[in-house]
Amino acid sequence: MPISFAIIKERKNPPDRRVVFSPEKCQEVIQSFPEAEIMIESSDIRVFTDKAYEMQGLSVMNDISEADVMLGVKEVPIDALIPKKKYFFFSHTIKKQPYNRDLLRAILNKKIELYDHETIIKENGARLIGFGFYAGLVGAYNGFRALGIRDGLFDLPKVEHLADLSEVKAELDKISLPSDLRIILSGTGKVARGAKVILDHLKIKEVTDDKYLNESFDEPVYCLIDVTEYNKRTDGAAWDKFDFYKDPSGFESDFLKYAAVSNFFIAGHFYGDGAPYLFTREDARHPNFSINLVADISCDIDGPVASTIRPSTIEDPFYGYDPLEEKETQMEAKGAITVMAVDNLPCELPKDASEGFGEMFLDHVIPAFFNDDKDGILERARITTSEGTLTPRFAYLQDYVDGKE
């Protein structure tokens, strides 16, 4: 049975230029699944122009209400939601975010089937699609940009002024780094992999945590750490990361040993509820705490990275954190920790981010519409039903919808 998809116009402010499918990827969908039809809602902000879609033989129109499935990136304004459709976008509701309660209520009232990109997961809970890799790329680059500006070493342009990743790398090729640069990178997922691309392109030497903690170097180095390295059990017993993921309550942070020998921290980890903070405000005041630059890609406010006291913006990406006063200051202030905490990093690299996202969406989601969802991708991701109710998997959101929490 034919299924029609619509690439919808992004209407949230500030404008987001990303899209689920590039023009070429749309054509690939149609070639791979002849029963798929794709409509393009006209947009003057999308990274790919309307003409680029038309050149791929796609219909660009102002009214896409005939489509079955609406594909977007950011939250859709309530007044733009079309009743009784299927929608894919980042809804920012599954953690009961108060600012989007009315959005979820409207989706239920309009009998929309909502599929959140965050809820597209494997059976084991691992996410299948997202922009994390590109957040890692841009976040690490921005960290080096902050270093250059603060210390008067070099002047990297903003990523949003560069066309794609190749131009990003070309700019990095122009800089020289101080030999005493010691970088710690946390995480093992897509974000950390993206950050690692930047570090490796700069030819910064990767060393094991044992060498990083105990040896001296005459060149910039970095060390990649995961939860088993920056946490420890409070009872001293043996453990593995699955113990930690199952119940992090019996653990405490062991990050300070890295902070004592590092001056640049790239936070690319995933932080789970109940896990220990990597470093607290008290830790940041410790005489052995040597980190003076943090690129917090994870960007959990007042959370596991104490210096991240607010998100920053693409327009104004850096600020300083005064560990003694526990408040914001100038990024170059004496004794301050320079912070990069932009919370929408992939927006700075919309072309590459969109192309990478579309690849994942075609691989993991589109087939489910034509194979009776044999792997349960759609069923696991569906938050609301066409009857205006929450699915059993997301029934925990009912109190949130009702305003009880």
C-alpha cells in the first residue's frame, strides 16, 4: 500500500536549518521503496533549497496535508499540527519537560500518532538515530575555538560560517596547539566519537589512562574515559559498567584524578539519573583541580559538570565560571573555567548533520513502514495513538499530561 511522507517546514525559533532527508536521500527512499511518495513543504530556511528538491524530481508545495507521515526535526508549533497524522520530531516530552506539556496535550487532542526521534531504539534500548555524532564534532571544534580566543593563540571561524566538515577540517589545519595541552574526553557513544574525529584530525596523541595519569609528555595528548574509569564503587568491590548502568547508587566519582592532570575537558558522556556527578562545585575549588576549559557537549545544567550553570548559544557560545564565587564571570577572567555549553550544536553543521541523520532514518525507520514493522521499531517509538491516548510504553506520562507533576 502506498505511503506518503512529507518533509515539513521547521517553524520553531530560533530557526533550525536541518532536515530529515536531503534531496538525494529522498530520491534514494523512492528508489528503495517504490510505494513511498515524498512531498516537500516549501521552506526558505532549510539548508537544502526548494529548487534542490525539485531538481531531484520531488514535488515542493505549500500544502502537505494530504501526506500520511510528517517528518520534522524540532518541535512543531501547536497551531501547525495537522490532526490525525503520524508525526516524527524531537518532542522533548518524554522526560516530562514542563515547557512542552501543552504540546503533548495538543497532540493527544488532535489524535496524532507521535514518534519521537529519541524513542527510535533497538530492543535493548540503544538509540538508533540522532545528531549526537555531529554535536561531538562541533562541540570539540568550539572548545578549540574558545582556547584560541581566550589565550590569543589563533582565531577559528564559527562552524555556522563554514559549508561542511571538510571546511571545518581545513580551518583546523591552520592552527598550532600548545605542547602542554592535556585533554580528557568522557563517553563512548556517538558524541564522543564525533569529538574524537576532531582530536584525531588535529593529530593529538591518544594515550591510555594509566599513561595519562602517570607519565609526562612534551606534546598535546588526550585520554578517552568511560564510566568504569571516572567512577568507583563506594565499597571497593569489583564491578563492570553493566552494574553501574543497572544501579549507579553505590558509586562515587573518581574524576578528580583526571582533573588534576588535565587543562581541557570535553564532556561527551551520557548522564543517567542517579549517577554520581563527575565533578561538583566543591571539586572545582580543590587545589589539585587543573581544568580551565570545558566543552560540555552533554550540557546538563547544574548537573554532573559543575561549571555548566546555563546553556550558551551559537551566537554567544562561551562564558566563564568562577569556582570560588560559584557564579558566571568573563571567559578570560583569572581563575575562571572557560565554558562552552551550546545545547543545539548540530544546527551549526546542518548539511552534514542532515545527511548523516537521513542515512540512519532510511536504514532503520523507513523499512518498518513496508515490512509490517517486523523488528518493532515503530511500535517501540510510538508515544501516542490515533485514538488520542498514550501507548502502554509511555503511560507514565499521564500524570504529566494531567498536570499532576
